[in-house]
Amino acid sequence: MDLVEALGFKGNVNNASFNLPLHSWESGVWIWQNGLNILLTTEFGLEVIYDLSLHTIVKLPSSFYGQVCGLCGNYNGDRADDYPHPDGSLDKDVLEETWKDGDLGTSCETHCLGHVCSTCEKSSLYEGKSFCGLLLAKEGLFSACHNHVDPLGYFTNCVFKLCRDQGDPRVLCDSLQSYVAMCQNVGITEMVWRNESFCRLDCPDHSHYDICSDSCGTTCSQMLAPAACSDRCSEGCQCNGGHYLDTTKCVPLGMCGCVVEGKYYTINESFLGDNCVKLCTCLLGGAVVCKAHQCPEETTCKRVLDRTYICAK
């Protein structure tokens, strides 16, 4: 997934790019933007919330009790055995290394550079109330959430990351944002912590920052083809009145694109249809025009999601 200017996400499924929200009837998967987060749900009850930076929340229904394993534990109610290796042994120090999957085609490093983690000479500074200590302040910006989400783990991670990145203010803001996301997930919604001089979130034209934004119900896709939306509160950029989210920008309703087979396309965006024999384009006003098409030599037509096609080798 790619995040564009804090507003608007695109998804990549089986080498094909899709605008969000995305609903696949075939696979029973829904993916949409929820404030600054991506929210994925499935028909069998899996829910994943990811902020594209530091924080992931994974939820499973009780029917999976004791039926899972991996970095998130085994969901059996016993925290003492939450971190087994694939072979069943318990050694938390090298846990991440044992669960690496080389078949994913992505680079994933589990060690510090040179396998030696440097010490941080400024840790006491970053633990202070002007940095990560903001999370622990008893009457501070985040104190309303302390009884619901323990801030200590977020504080520790914040200090570590600031040490690693030499006090980069963006890292501090991302760390605080992760704690806010978890608090909002458990229902603590009104924490006003950003301002013009601290962790300001720059929003595109015709939008504004909102601690509890609606980035699903006010999309072009939702206006053209209403579907189920999450009412979960999440901070983010909110389109101004009379404007709707068109992937990366807020536009008047008349500038929204097209919905075809449950997929949203922006104006002038093209896509393949009918087993790649048609190349269709979304036009202003919601019209779709198609012309004959055939895949280039050395490629074949492949169906990647529901009735969505690409030409690929």
C-alpha cells in the first residue's frame, strides 16, 4: 500500500493497482482508508489496522482461539507460551529471525546494522517531557487513555526509535500517532495533541485535519455506489463540505470518476475488461467508453481479482 500526502491510498493486489476502497466479492475481503490507517476485514472475521509506518493491530474472532501461531502469539490465553518458534521451541531473543519468510520477495532485516545495536547517549533527553515522556505525563495530552492502553511499551519503542534516527521529529510524531491509533481503537477518541507547531498534519486542498475523520463515507466511491463503511474514529484529513475523496484529492461530486464491477476509477483512468479484449476509460460525468484491445506479444491476459484483468508474462 502507498500513502499519498496523508490523504488517499492505493492497493496493489497480484501486481494490479486498485483505488481504495476495494471490495472483492470473490475473496470476501474489504480494504478501505480509515483516517491515516488502512483497514482490512474479511468474511471470516479477521481485522487488520495498519498505519503504514510503525503500528499494526490484528484482531481475530474467538473461533480461532488456540488455532494460530507466529509473531502475534498463539491466542490461547497463556502469555507465557506466546512466542514459540515454528518448531515449537521458546527463545524470544531470536523470535523474529525464525519467522522470516524468504518467499515473500521483500527484504526484512531483524538485526541492527552489523548485528551490533549501538548505545544511545541521548536516551535521557528523549525520555524527557519534550519527547517520548509526553506519553507518560499523568496530566498530559494522552493521560485520558492511560487506564485503557498502557503507554509504557509505546514510550520504550519511542525512545529506541528516536535514538536510532538521531532525534528525527517525524519519528517522534509517528510514535505518538501509534499510541493515539490504539487509544482510538478502544474508544478513547478526543485527544487533541497536534497543533500548528507540533506534529502538524498537512492536508491537501479542500480538506482539513480532524481528530475523528470520515474517510470512507465521504469518498467518491461511496457516493456513486454506497457500501458498508466503518464508523471507527480515526484522525486524518477530512474533505471539506461539498467535496469528496477522489483517491488523493478532494473534488466536487461532479468531478468524481466511475464505479465498474465494484472498483473505483478516476477520470481518464483506463482498465481492461472482458478478458482483456476491451480497453475502457472513465470519462467526466461517470461515462465509460471502451475500444478493442489485445495483449502485447509475449504476454497473456490474467484475471487478478474478481472481473479485473491485466496483461502479464
